[in-house]
Amino acid sequence: MTVHELPDAAEAVLAQVDRVPPGCVVTYGDIAAVLGIGPRQVGAVLSEYGSLVCWWRVLRADGRPPQGHEDAAMAAYREEGTPLRGAYLDRVDLARARFALG
């Protein structure tokens, strides 16, 4: 499947993810707010088509990586130099890493 065959909502979500540079992140809610959809819809799109983009740059509102993909996401954050926080550096520091989509 090519990007041109994606549903409109999926194309819109993936386009927003593509805007996020290395070392930065957004939340599901950030994308949802820009597109006027719900965060769960963003999650559903990334669940289905996330492999087409840098999916690890979209995370939960508390800075935790996508559920079920923590190890791969944390490796990507470390490789990209994404600011981390927490006792075990197991969350992204949203105050420092959040990218403004607006």
C-alpha cells in the first residue's frame, strides 16, 4: 500500500508525524487537536500505519512511549538524543522535547 491509497484521516495523521524532527516528540492529543479528531483515532491510525513514519515520536500525555513498544521507542529516543526524565530515564521530558505542531 502506498501513501496515496491511505484513508484521508490516516494521511493527515501521518503527515503530522512526519513534521516532528529527530529528538522531538508530540502526544496523541497534540495531533488530535491539530486535526480536530480524538487521540484514540490518532492511536488507531498509528497502530495500522505507524510503520510508515517515525511512530516513536508520538507518545502518551505523561511522556511514556507507546504501550507495547517501550523498548524500541526508548532505543530510538536515546539514538536521537531525545531528552528523557524519571528515576530510570524511562519517560520523555515533554517540557524539553515537545514539538509545536500549531
